Amino acid sequence: MAEYGVEGALRHHLALSMENLQTDYVDLYYLHRVNEDMALSDVSLAMGKLIDQGLIRGWGLSQVSLDLLKEADQVTPVSAVQNLYNMLERDCEQTIQPYCLENGIGLVPFSPIASGFLSGQLHSTSQFEKVDDVRNWVPQLSQENMDKNQPVIHLLNQFAEAKGVTTAQLSLAWMLAKYPNVVPIPGSKNRARILENLAAAQVDLAPVEMQRLDTALNELTIHGHRGTVEVENRQVGYNRATHTKWTN
């Protein structure tokens, strides 16, 4: 970074990305983690220059607080926020999402099925790949917390059976029905799971169903809170609480 400067570093990495993608512009360019050693306003200013020059059409932030989002948005309007958001991690509903809705910013939830937990297919005995599998460090996926969070799966099973859908589809349909600016990005290496996730867009949840589901979720305590604020060179979940509850 010191070799290029903030703007130079962004241009350098963008050029590599465009070469790999065989394109001359990028629709949405993310700063995936804020670096505490550089001014976010400098990053935002540089992103604005890239937009003005047609190299990117918009830019986004990931795993940021409301204060960081506001700081960046005041310099160059932010197009999207890619934060952790799912039925177990609902911090975004309190601060980030109201600001995004007010200012026309998209919310792009990563891990919308809680790294697979909300599919009901993971258990305390599940074994993850030892190399390059972030689930080994996700607090909610420890053996202890997966056992403690089973009431969430029991709740989803009840609602999913009544709708004739899977729990993964229900968890995605829930956030799609809740907010108009949400575009979840579930990840999978399995074709069947990808098709299952896509079908969630066809699941219709009536307002009364949403109210019942949210009310039931609010009554549950979630164990292994990871939180939505993470910066570069910090361990995943470093700022987490041990458990939490949400109300809306």
C-alpha cells in the first residue's frame, strides 16, 4: 500500500481484476475490510475518481459500523454494504439498515444462511475442512453454540413445514420479504443447494407470517454472536459478545 498510495493501490488492484474478468469496467467495487491505518475518506475520494472515469459504476463497504458508513458516504455516495446479516446476526437491523433505506444504499448480506447452520444440516458433530474454511472460526458454529442454538432450527422447521419449503429457503425468503433493498449472496459448491437457494425468491411470506416469525425469533437467545464490525488484520469475531437477543 505504501508503494502505491491509496488511490494507486486501488487502481493497481482494479486493473488486475479487470484483466482477470476481461472487462474495462466493474459494476460494484468493494473495500472488503477497512484498514485502521489509512483514512477511509481517502479511500472514498479515490473511489469517486474511479466512478467519474467510468472504471467502476459504484462502490461498497463490508463489515462496517454506521459511523464508518456515514464517513465514507459523505465523501462519495456508497452503493452497497456487504455486511453479515441473517437470522442469527441481526445487528444490521438496528443501525446499518435504517441508514441504507433512507439513503438508497443496497444491503448485500453475506452468510445469509449462517454458514449453512440455518439449513438444519449442520450439527455439533459436523466436521469442517481444516484448510481455508472460515466456519472453523465462526463463533456460532462451535460445538457448544450449535447445540445451544438448536431452538432456532426447531422454530424454522415448524414454519418451513407449514410453507412446504426448506429452512434455508425460509431464512432467505424472510430477509427478502422484510426489506426491498436486500440482495443476499448465499455461497455453495453444490448445484442442488444453489438451485434450492434460488427458489427462495418464489417463497411468499404474508405480513402476518412475518410478524409471527419475527416475534418468535425475538424470544430466542442467540449464542456465539460474531458482530458486523471487522477490520483488516483482526481475527474473525474479535469483537463478539457471547450471546444476544434482538427486538424490532
